[in-house]
Amino acid sequence: MAGSMHVRKNDMVMVVRGKDSGKRGKVLKVFRDTERIIVEKVHVMKKHTRPNPGKGVQGGIAEREAPVAASNVMLVCPECDKPTRVKRQRLEDGSKVRVCMHCKGTVG
């Protein structure tokens, strides 16, 4: 159904579309089947919860991150610190790496 994605868990990304465009954050979770990701401190929603003493849940309004479409973020290269597209390259030993299109450095 879904192919490989250009971002992985713990990658640093920058949002390029939507109300949070320009914000940077770390990828917390990847949903490959729907091609969405959860980014730290991006697309924060309020969740109203009822108290449930049996389960130890305290009621109130909690803020948490909601999923963002993976196509709306760009990977930030750790070497040149720019948002970039990545290409996949095969090394001599047969392993695949992601390469920054700006500085040609490996990403993750």
C-alpha cells in the first residue's frame, strides 16, 4: 500500500505547508500506512478528557501533537542545517543511505 518514506523516527524536519510552516521538530512517530507523522511541538491540539479514578486518569484539557502529512515536511540535513530533499544512494558494501541534495552529506 504505502512505499518507503523520506523521513524516519528521530529525524529533524521542517514544516513547509500549513499553519505551522517554518517550525522545526523531531519526528516522534511514523504512520507508514497513512503516510502521516507526528512531529514534536507541531500541530498541537487540545484533548478534553474526563476524569476516571479507576484508571488513574486525571480530567482536564491536555495538549498533544496530532499527525501531519509527511508530504508537508522536509528533512533537515544535520551537516548543512538546511531543509532538503534526499536521494537514496547505494554504497560499495551494498547498504543504502540517504544523501542531502545540498552538501552531498549522508542524512541519518
